Amino acid sequence: MLKPHEKHEQAIIKRAGRKHDDDGHGGAWKVAFADFCLALLSLFLVLWLMAAREQQAMKEIMLDAMAGSRQGEGQGVMPEQKGGPRGSLIDRFPMPKNGMGDTRTEGNKSQDGKASTADADAKPQPKVNYQSPEDLMALSRALDKLSDEAGLKSNLQSVVTPYGLRVMLHDTDKQGMFVRGSAVPTDRFRKLLREMGPVFAQMENQMLIVGHTDSIQYANTGYEGYSNWTLSANRAMSARAQLLAGSMNPESVLQVVGMADRAPLDTKNATAGINRRIELLILTRGQADTISAMFGMTGAQQHGSEVEVGAPDAETLQRLRDKLGLPAKKEQAGHAN
């Protein structure tokens, strides 16, 4: 037992209180948060790079379209197309119900919802019926003027036949009608077709739209593979879409046909650019009625011997070949190119 005078000398020991060990985590959450921020930043960087690459790819496609590049067509390599179902090569152009180039179906309306007075007072323009050779030549001259203004004068040829006016829009060494190996029209060709739309909108005649390719075959020669038959049909449908976008009446198209490489204009060089073409055959009334009756279309008129269904004579075909600067072809009697 300590004596009274020793109590003051007793050592006093103080224990320091323990601090909390950072809630038991030791700051690990900070490392995890930093990793999350880094991953998020990396994701944004990848998305930005993908968007930049997509813009560059679209720019290259547009440059090819403007240049009308024809390299690689028919080589078995399918161009990469986006937006179409199952890799379709045809651009999907939304077509208006009234064929006037917009989505309005109740007439032109102002912003307040009232019909335009000018449209209400406007009288419908009379339709033109091209039947005689002189009428068809006048239509040919109008189309020639449009092609000249579009910078495609060398790409359009036309000739009057007993069937009607045969208009050929073909490739040249400098300018193509479609993007290589596809049914996507080049900018100039798209513009020309849309400017032809109002001209055809004013006619009563009906037409055939026929697509042609050269003889270069795709690498996949299977029956179910993509072929020149598919390409020519797709191009004909693409041309129809552009004409309708230019306000042509849908009823003006009687038939859309793909001919592949079966009817070359230049028989000496089956791969020539002139064989890659779209033909618009503006039919006379008699010929249109004959085709309609052949397929039993509703409202088709049956004609007798007054309808001329013979093929164009050899002289007419030779004039066409002379105009195109092509060598003469030995035709069998009674057959046309």
C-alpha cells in the first residue's frame, strides 16, 4: 500500500483512442470509381472513332457516286449497302400517294390547314398523247434537252420505232448511270430521271422500263446467287422509283423488266459501257393495249388486225447503230435487237 506522499508520484498512463479504419475498406472504393470513370471514357472514345469512320465511309461512297465509277462491276463482289432489308441494293425512296414529291395526300395546304387558293383555282393541264412519229420526235427533243442540261448528253440516245419512242440511258467511259455493281443511281442520273418525271406526268402514253447489264458474270454462278438478272431488274425498279419521285403518274408504267446481258447494243464488245443501260420505251396506244390484253389486264382493249405488232425493220435498227457508232449486226429476218 502506497504511503500518502507516494500517491502524487504515481504514473498516469493514457491510452489513445482507436480511429475508424476508413469504414473497413481502406479507400478501395476510390480505386473502383477511378476504374469506372476510365472505362466510361474509353467507351466514349470508341463511339467517337466509330462515328468518324462512318462519316469517312459515307464520304467515299458519295465521291464514287459523283464520279460515276464503274470499276469492279460484275466481279462477284457485292457492294456494301446499308438500310435495305436483307442486303437489298435498291434505295428505299418513300413515294407519296399522289405522286407529287411530298407526303401530303389531301392537296396542298397552308400552315393554318386551309387549302391553297392557287391550287383550288388551278385547272388541270391537258394530257399529251404521243402517237405519230412527229409527236414522238418532239418528245425525244425535249428529253435530249434535259440530258444536255444534266451534263449527260452523251449518255442518252433515242429512236422512233413502230412500237413508240425508244429512249436509252447508257454508261460511257466517263460517266456511269449507277454506282458500281449496284442499283444505286449516281447523282446526275438521279437528277435527270427526276427532271423527266414532270414531262412524263403530262403524257397519256404508257411505258416499259427495261434494265440491261454487260456480260461480265458474278463469281457465284449458282441459280440462287446474285446475278445480272437481279441487277438489271433492280436497276429498272430504281429508275422507276426516281421517275415517280419526279411526279410521274404510277399508271404510266406498264411493265418493269430486267434483261440481264441478253440484248447488247455493242455485240463486238459485250462488256462495253453502252450495254449497261436503262431503256424507256414510250408505247403508242395500240402497242400498250396489245401488251395489256396479252396479260389479261383489267380494262384492256382487244384489237384486231389494225394493230401493228411487227418488229422494227432492219433499216430502222441500222440507223440506230449508225447513230451510236456501232458496227452493223447480221440480223435474222423478222427479228429485232
